[in-house]
Amino acid sequence: MTKTATVRARIEPNLKNDVEDLFKKLGLSTTEAINLFYRQVKMRKGLPFSVVIPNKTTEKVFKDSDAERNLIRCDDADDMFDKLGI
């Protein structure tokens, strides 16, 4: 099928640049990524990921992680499991 439909969207410039850099690392153009997203939505009959509002605990963890606070560093998976006690 010939691709003739156009999708237009306004995106924050920094978000656009960051995401396009990730697409490039994945070997995808923006057009290919959008097509992939649309195909997944069609196939799953909904978004291909869950959309939830994080609770307060999760929000705190996100903020702490972004600020590199309260992190536990592990050398490898075995070290992580040891620190988790499993």
C-alpha cells in the first residue's frame, strides 16, 4: 500500500531531539518508529504499554533516581540478588 497519509504533531524540541537520538541508536527513522507504534496499536487494539499515574512511593523513587539519591549499586546480577537477600 502506498504511504500517502501525513501525521503532524507539535513536540517539545528537547524531547524530539532526545527521542530521535534513541531512534538513531536503534536504527530507526522517526517515520519508521511512528509506523511501528501505529502497527502495535492496531495489533493490540490499544496502546502497546500500560499508562498509569505513579503513586507517591513510585514518584519519590523516580525523583531519587534522577537525583542519584538512595541508590544501591551492584557489580552484577549475583551481587544484586545478594543485596536483595534472594
